[in-house]
Amino acid sequence: MVSDCIIIFSQMRLPKRGERAPLVLKVREAEAGSHNTPAFYQELSELLAVGVPIVSAIGPEILSHYVSAILDRFRGKGDAVEAAIAKMAEMHRATVEGMTQMQRDALEALDRKDARQHEEHMGLQEILRRAIEASGGAAVDYVAPVGRSVDTALFKAGGRAVGTVNKEDADAIRESQKLDWKPLGELPLRTDGFKFHSNGLSVENPERDGYMMAEVNDPAFYEESNAYTMAAQKRGRIMVLARKGYKNGALAKIQIVNFVRELDGDA
């Protein structure tokens, strides 16, 4: 969560899959079961050079709002999430206005470069909404010990502390990430790539815009020149035997168990 927040506010974009900000964590034990991070970032490369003035100015407080928004989203406090997003956007705007003209020009150049790399250039609030929505796993990791080895968890950055997470909150966060699996059935998919090492087949999301990684549990996937990879190389459409997993009413996962046939064109 800390890494994602720093990337968002220094680069004005969503973190890439597996990307981590160059962080140096300095940790000391404050009390049994807790730790304190008096310093959470350090400029190690040119990656954050433009955005460091922003992160340096509002980093600790923005972190508390960001972590709070993620925890509130997955413990069922949606109204608080929008309030936190609005607050973070206002803090960012005020900080940019206080920067030198040279710094602002550099940020605008970065924004233009990012816009060229994406089909749609998102505003900060939309970036935050998407990042928060994708952070359910991080929220579950955060509350992992709550209700098991500790009773509560508290996050503090700068002078602001995130509200205490208790056992009930932790259970709600864990529950939010459970999948509602639908029965196995035939499913048409358009392929877009594959990853052997992770059993992954990239496909167009069949229920909304965008792409997702389907999990392939068919042993044939590991064979050289199999039907899945051959279709993916030409972004072909295939019919598979699969099941869908939903999280909070939205399609979150697809598990493929068997290849049925390749589909012609848009059939």
C-alpha cells in the first residue's frame, strides 16, 4: 500500500503489475506485535525524481488517507472512501500550486508522456479509485494477524493515525475477498497472450471493458504448441469449459479446465 501510494502521487499513474517504489524502510519494534517506520522512503533512482517534492511535502499524511481509504473500502465504509479520495486530490492540488514553475512544467511533461502510453489519461481521483479497488489483497494481508494473534491493528503516518481495525473489521475485509463461484459451463473467450509460469491466459473480460488473466488448470496447457497458446498468438476466440468467480458482484476470476474448440471470427 505504501509503495502504490508513492508511485501514484509521484508519477500520477497506476502502479504496474509487481512494480514497487524504491523504498528504504527503517523499522524498530515499538511494542510487542507492532513496529514503527520513522522513515518510509528515500530517493534511490531517477524513477521518482520529478515527484519527490510532492511526496516529501505530503507523504506521511497522504499515506494515512490512502491506507484508511483501502481499509474502509473493504470493511464496508464506502462513503468514507470518497471523502478520503477528495481530500487526497485537494492536498495534491495545493502542493502542486506551491511548486516552482520548473517543477510544474516537469510534471506536465510527465503527464503528457503518460497520456501517450495509455488509451485513456485518467485524472488523479479516478487513478485513486482504481488503485483502491484493486487493493483487496493488500487489505487482507494488513489484517492477517487481527483476531488470531492480536486484537487490533493501527496504522500511523506523520501525525495522523488510521482508525483502529478490530476483529469485526478484519473479518469483513477477509469476507470481501471471498469468491462466489458459479457452476462449470462453456465460455467463449478472446485470447490476448499467455504466461506458462503462472498458468495464465490473458483474455478480454467477457463482462466489461479491459483484460484479465484466466487461470488454466488443463494439463494440455503445458504441452508445446497447444490450442491455448496457438490461439493467443493470433488473439483468436476460443470456447472453453470454465467457471467464473465473482467478488462483490463483479467478475474477478476465471478458471479454465478444458479446451472445447476454436471459434471462427466473431462467432
